[in-house]
Amino acid sequence: MRFKLIIAFVEDSKTKAIMEAARQAGATGCTVLTNARGQGVEEKTTFLGLALESQRDMVLMLVEEHRARGILEEIALAGKFDMTPGTGIVFQVDVEDAMGVLHQAELIAPSLEEAEL
């Protein structure tokens, strides 16, 4: 079984919606790292000229490769990433090897076999 790592940087107010959308699309779990910071194309400033950094979370999901694209798209929809600039980004990377995911493989293998039929 092959996996992808989906990484989403989201506004902390949207983290729960992102996780629920991912679960509905087939993700079996995630890890959330809080207090991430970053900047987009344009730096946001306050009226005092100070940089305004909004709270971000980084959501990590190790998912089976056949489910990855659908999960990625659902996260982007839930976060409204392409509709509103600065709300977040999500991307996936190939995972060469993973340990500790046997329970996930056993859980989703039957549904993958059905999909191949």
C-alpha cells in the first residue's frame, strides 16, 4: 500500500471544518500543529504599520494514495482556499516509506478492493 502526506496550513477557526471534510472524504486521522506563522503574496498590516499575523494550524494527514486527491479537494473546498486569498493552502507529497500504519492499511484495504472491481 502506498501513501501520500497531505499538509494543510489553515486559519485556526477552520481547522475543525477541514478535519471533518477530510474524514468524510476518507482520511482516517490527522495531526494538528498549532501556532504556525507565515505570509502570503501580500503582507497584511494594521493601521499602525505593524505586521498582522493571524493564527494558523498545520494539519498533517497520511492517507492512501488513491484517496489523496479527493481528500485534498474536499479540504480546499471546506477551507475556501481558492475563493478567498490568505485563507490557507493544502498540498500533497509522496511518502517513500511509512511504519506504524498497519492498522490503517487493514482498515481501508477492503474498501479499496471494492473500488478496483
